[in-house]
Amino acid sequence: MRKILSLLFVLANLTFVQAQNTEKELAQNTEKAVKKINDTIEKEGWKAKGTVSLLLNQSSFNNWIAGGEDSFSGTLGINYDFNYKKEDITWDNKILASYGLLQTKNTDFGKKTDDRLEFNSILGKRAFGEWYYSYFLNFRTQFTTGYIYGQDANGKEIRTEQTKFMSPGYLTTGPGIYWSKDENLKINFAPLTSKFTFVDNAYTSGIDRFTGLPYVDGDYFGVDEGKTMRYELGFYASVYYKLAIMTNVTAENALNLYSNYLEDPQNVDINYSLNIIMKINKFLSANFAFQAIYDDNAFRGLQTRQVFGLGVNFGF
């Protein structure tokens, strides 16, 4: 009996060691396969990288004399780059998407803290030095319906639909000249840029839902009565700059400027965004996002938003 137990013990250890070796070998083979795929992709000229982040913020109060309201908010974001560079051709692409909601205890509606879908693409062919002939495309819209909030005669919170997916939607595109020192600094000038603003004609037909009066041309994102699109031709410039502020702290800046030749060229549209990531470890970071927009066709004033919170990040 003792011999049988000893034999079983030896066999169990051999099986365990074999399993460990098999698992280790499988992990090594998987790592080699992934590296081979990445090497093949890079050899073809493509490089891809991205992050998924989840920002969370929560407040809770109980018998708190100073006052306060229970709340919870979360923002999911995606930042993905897929770029091509080979010989005298470059093609940079970026997808930015984020969506956030805030829920407080004493409100009837969950409210958006962020809603963004944007795609940027710029194709370049080397002209001389670090300058390239270029053609760019920028597309922007939102995911879900946006509301203006108020109160009725009884003090109850109400909301009025103002925007939704592709209303507005922006498509800006045109040829130009592009300068890039490296992947962290890029500048593009496009003197003949077309800008299309798309809206749902439900917002531009009949009675203006915000004033209760007949719709006036240009009131909704510059679009005329009964139309679904506005066209502009103008000058476009963009700057992208990413820098390391200090160890584990990076700042990503993007500035877009546009002047419409056909109407009020002195009113320059501005879209600036800043994203600061303060890395704690591989998966955790404190994230700060700020965006400022000036577009007199959308709103005669400066629009700003900012989001700050603890982020859970996954790279891919």
C-alpha cells in the first residue's frame, strides 16, 4: 500500500510539473505569436495603440449639516490611434469617443457629463524636409440626445430636447500642407477647407421649439429654414502637441482653428482640448479633460467642459 501511495505521489508531482511546463510553454508561444503579428504589422508600416478609460466619482451624505446631495457619475472613454508610415507616405488616424452620466438623488433625470465621437485622419506625402503635402478629414458628433433643463410652473424639473446624434454633425475636409517633427508634434494648414454642418430638419422647420416663434434662418447651428446642411469654405489650421510634464504625467493638446471665407471670416471657430493623465500604476491614473469651443453659429459665447476623476485604464 505504501508503495502504491508513493507511486501515486510521484505521478501527481510529475503531472503537476508537466502542467506547469505546458502552461509556461503555452504562454511563451502566445507571446511569440503576438510579437510576430505586431512585427509583421509594423513591417508593413502600420502602428496601432489605444487606451480605454473609466472615470468614476461618487459623493454620499448622511445627516450632513453643511449640506450636500448624493451623486454618482461615470465616464467611459476611448482614445485609439492607427498610423501608417513608409518611405515618403504618412497616414495618421485617431478615434476619440467618450460618454459620461451623472445621477443625483433629488433629480428626475440622469444628465450627461460627456458625449463625444470624433474621428481625425490626415494623409501626407513628403514634399521636402519635414513638410508634407496633405489631405485631412475631421468628423464630429455626439451619441445621444442632449437636453436643456428647466422647471415648470409647479417647480418640477423638465427638459427640452436640443440636440441628438448627427444633429449637429460636422465634417471638415480639405488639402493642405503638413509639418511633423515626430509623433508628438504635428501642424497642418489647409487654405481650401470645406466644412459641412448636418442637422435634422425637425429642428429647422416650422415653429422654433425654443422661442415659440417661426424659425429664423441660421438660428440652429447656422442652418437655414427647412434645410439639413450648411456649407462653408475657409481656412483651417490644426496643432497637436503631446508632452511629458514630469515623470508619469503627460499632457495631450489639440487646437483646431477655422475661418469661413463666405461669411464673417473674422469670426474664427476655435476647438481646443487638453487631456492630462497622471499615472499611478499600470491600470490606475488620475485623468483631467478640458475642452473649449467657440462657434458663433452654435452659441454666441465660449463653451467649456471639464472632467476630472480617478481612472481605470486598459491599453491595447
